[in-house]
Amino acid sequence: MIRDELEGMWHILIKDLKAYYFKPPNISWGILFPLVLALAFTLRNPASLAELTPGLIAMAALFGTTSMEAIVITFEKRVGALERLLLTPVSLFTILVAKVLGGAVFGLVIAGVMTTISLLFLNTIIIYPVLFIVGLTLTLLAHSALGALVAVSVREVFEAQTLSNYFRFPMVFLCGIFIPVETMPFPIQVIAHLFPLTYSVDAFRQTLNATTNFLSLLIDLMMLTLFLVAFLILATKIFKKSLE
């Protein structure tokens, strides 16, 4: 049973990567997007760009995972492809996990480009590479699961994109990318800590900082894990209810 689930997950993941993600337009967009982000912030304030590196990596991961995830899942729901997958010997949860992994892999490409740019041109140093990789992995999975949750909640692609923006843009401005969360008014801090991106930005900042607070980093990783589990459970319940 477990072997069938894992094999099914693998084949769905490979199918999605070939059919949707690894296409020349998507790959070029994935490379250009972080480049444009870096250029925009360089023009804004070249002196402080290095300080924004954790936020740039987190934002690249956020948009990389959620953008394509919304399109793929909503499209397959629209044409009935997701329902046909249920005829295979895999569970609905396994199908959604495979979809989340596809979004995470594509997000890794975009976040990887931004990380490479930061290392080569912004004098960024990853002090704790293993912890950085753990934080990046959880960030990609959690936000990809958020994209899946949004996608199963609507019927059309444009609805998924619109609903995604209701989450993404507040996160960009409230989650410490431009202004540290601790310097914001207390009510805003409370709101910021309801978003997974806040913990992603802080986790990257901790792993790129020689004065890392390991307790704070552990909390960041635990919260990202909780968000991942919660988004997967909610997405599964909503999709199951829509099928019924």
C-alpha cells in the first residue's frame, strides 16, 4: 500500500514537472523574476540591498511556489484531471502532496537563482548551510501547500490568482521583508505572525547572520512545519468536500 502511494506520488510529480513546470516560458520566467526583483531593489537603495537578501529569497520562494501551483491545480480541476487521478490506487492526500511537491520544486528553481545572485553579487554568506537548506525546504513546501489550499477552494484559474494575491501582497509588506517585524506597531506584529512568510524571512536572516538565535530559528522551523501540515489537511478536506 505504502509502495503504491509513493510510486503514484512520484509519477504524478514527474508528470506535472514535464507537462506544466519545465517548459521554456516558465523556466525563463523563473530566472527573470528574481533578476528583476534584485534590479528593482538595487535602483531603490543599492546600499541596503544586502540587508534585504533574506526577504528577497523568501519572496522569490513565495511567488515561485504559489503562482504555478494555482494554475496547475485549478486547471486540472476544471478539466476533471484531478478526479481521474482518483481512479488510480492512490489517496486524495497523496495526490495533493504530489501537487505540492511539484510547486516546491519549481519554487526551488526561482529561489535558487535568487540565492545564487545573492552569493555572487551581494556579498551574502550563508553561515549555517544545513539550517538554511532546512528553512528553504520548509518555506517551499509550506507556501506550495498554501497555493494548493487556494487552488482547491475555487473553480477558475483567474479566481485562484486573485485569491492568491489577497495573501501574497499583505505578506510581502507585513512579514519583515522591507521593515523588521519587531519595529512595527504591536497590532501589526500580531498580524504578521499569522503568516508563514514571517517565519521564512526570519529563518533566512538567522542562517545568514553570525549572531544567530537558535531558539528563535527553531521556533521559525516549527511554525513553518505547522503551517505545512495545516494547509495540507485543510486542502484535503476542502477538495474532498467539493468532490462530494
